[in-house]
Amino acid sequence: MNRQITADRETTLPLDDLTALRDHLLEQRLFREAQLQHLAGATAPGSDAGLDRQTASHR
């Protein structure tokens, strides 16, 4: 969802909230990067890893 608060642009978040938000966003980014690396490895041309997983899942 894209919700934008436009009523009060002077509102600021406390430092603790900003720190928690930054940490959460960093954790999400690292998770997404790991997902992309995993997917790229599974679909790389000539990669047997993806084929092995597919074969194992159909047994």
C-alpha cells in the first residue's frame, strides 16, 4: 500500500523509531539479496543445482 500522510509535514519520528526502522529495512534488504542470489543460482545456465532440486522434488 502506498499511503502518504500530507496533513502534518512537521511530524518527526523519535530516534528510537528511526533506528528500528533502519534496522528493519536493512534486514529486509539482506533477506531480499539472499533470495535473489538463491534464485539466480537455481536458474543459472549450466547450473546443475537447480536441476538437482527439481529432480529431487519430483521423486
